[in-house]
Amino acid sequence: MNWYGVPKRIGPDHAFGDLIAASGITDDMLDSLMALKDLDDVPGLPPLSTIDDMGYEKNIPGFLTRDSRIVERKKPGKAKARKSFQWVKR
């Protein structure tokens, strides 16, 4: 048992099982997905190799760039970089 009272799950796929249980995917859905994965030439379904390549196209240089904005420095006589102190008449 863990310190919060949940029994420990022992096995190589316990983390994957937790993820599937939390997502609401049933065993029947998993069986269907595994069967579809092995099929070829299903009408309306692109080949698995094409689907895998789609993720790599976004990693081409230029798609992932660093945000170049930097924090502006605080100026003397100001509360922050551009924010002034509250105005008082006297």
C-alpha cells in the first residue's frame, strides 16, 4: 500500500494502465485499435507510415522558434518598467 492508502500496482505496464483507466478507454476500444493497427488498405484510413510522418513535418527548422521577447528593465522614478507611482496633489 502507498502512503495514501492505494494498493501498489506491480508490473511493467502499470503506468500505461493508469493512463488508460483515467482516459476512459475500455478494453473493447483497445482491442479494436490494435486490430485496426495491423490492417492495411482500409478505405478512408491513411497508412500508418503516413500518420507517423505527419508529426515529423512540424519539426522542420522554422516551425519551432524561441520567443525573443525580453523583460524590460525598471526605470528610476517608476514603480515598474512603465508603471508610474500613484499621483497625489501634495
